[in-house]
Amino acid sequence: MELPVVFMLLLLCSSAAYAKTSKSPILSPTPAPAPAPEYVNLTALLTVAGPFHTFLNYLESTKVLETFQDQANKTEEGITIFVPTDSAFSSLKKPSLSNLTADQLKSLILFHALPHYYSLSDFKNLSQSSPIPTFAGGQYTLNFTDVSGTVHLSSGWTDTKVSSSVLSTDPVAIYQVNKVLLPEAIFGTDIPPTPAPAPAPETAPAADAPTADGLNGLSSPGSSPGKSSSYRIISWGIWGHFVLAVSAVLVLFL
């Protein structure tokens, strides 16, 4: 009877050990992957956001659009773009962009962006670090100043300000400006002076305005008789009375 008892004890122990080893471990849940950042389509954005068709055409013709697009969606730095309105380009008479080479035109368009995302509040501190390099690199820099919360830009040739925010969500910021940014690296330092305002037209004197002689009613004794018709009338009247008086005296004596 001892053998079956020992056998039963061994069977129970082996069953308990198997049950312990076969139990599945508790696994912690795998965290969900972070959502991918939303793709920013600059072409679609600039098409519907405002009157930026001229700038968009330059972006496409110079191939700068691809550079800006990659910076916006494939880097952690992001991008800040200053977009002139269509009227800013149409009002640009001198200097003319039509005289630029292909490389100069590309540099000018690159000059309108910074290789980093900046919110409007960032420019207050950025103004203390001016000049700031642009996408064009080298001497293509911009100066920033904050005037009562309004961002002002200066390229040497151009002084303008941010008139509105088109988009300001990290990693892309797009701001509207009302002038084309013209770099000194292309146009030099010979900035044309601001034209002086036209002089006010002189007011012609009234035709019947009194002369200096007429203000006193009578001409001065030393003035010329020919300068005043009233003088001539008064002179002839005095002489007429004098002649009549002399004639009356002569008649009395005759």
C-alpha cells in the first residue's frame, strides 16, 4: 500500500509544477504610436489663404517651393515665410525684378523665409539678435524690431511690417507683408531716395484785389499818376475846379 501512496504524491507534485510553469505571464499593453504630424501643402494653402498668386508663381518657377515644402514637413526646425501680396509686386516699379538673373531671382525668393519656426511672440526676443540669416544664406539677412507688439522687418532696401498671420502652427508660420523684401546683396546699398511730396499750388491773387495805393483812398504825392485810375480821376477833378475858378475871376475883372 505504500507504493501507490508514494506514486500519488509524485503525481500531485508534478501536476502542480506543470500548472505553475504553463501559466501565461501578464504582458503590459503596448502604447499606441504617436500620430504623424499633418502634412502642410503650401501650394493649397497659399492659393486659398489670400492674394498670394504672384509669390506662389515665383515659388514654383524657381523650384524654391520644393525647398520650403521639405523644410516644413521633414525637419524639426520648421519654417517661417513672409509672403508679399499681389499688390506688393504690382506696385514694384523700380527696381524691376525682370532684370534679375535666374540665380538672383531664386535668392530673392529664398530671402523671404527663415529656416526655423517663429511665432509672433518670438520676434520680441528675436529683435535683440538681429540681423537674422534667411534661407538665402550669406549676406541675405533681415533685421527685426518689435513696436508695440507689431513685427517690423528691414532688408536695407525694404521696410515693412507683418500685416496679418496666415498660419502660425508649429512647425510652419506664414505671415503676410505688404512689400517685396529686396536684399542689399542683390541691389547694393544705393537705395533710391523717397520722392519729395509735390509742392502746393500757389494761390493766384484776386483780379479785383485792392492795390496798396487803393487802400488809402488817395495816392501819395510822390506816386506816379499812371499807377492808379482813381488818382487820375481825382487829379482831373481838381484841375477842372481850378480852371473854372480862374475863369470866374477873369469874368469879374473884364
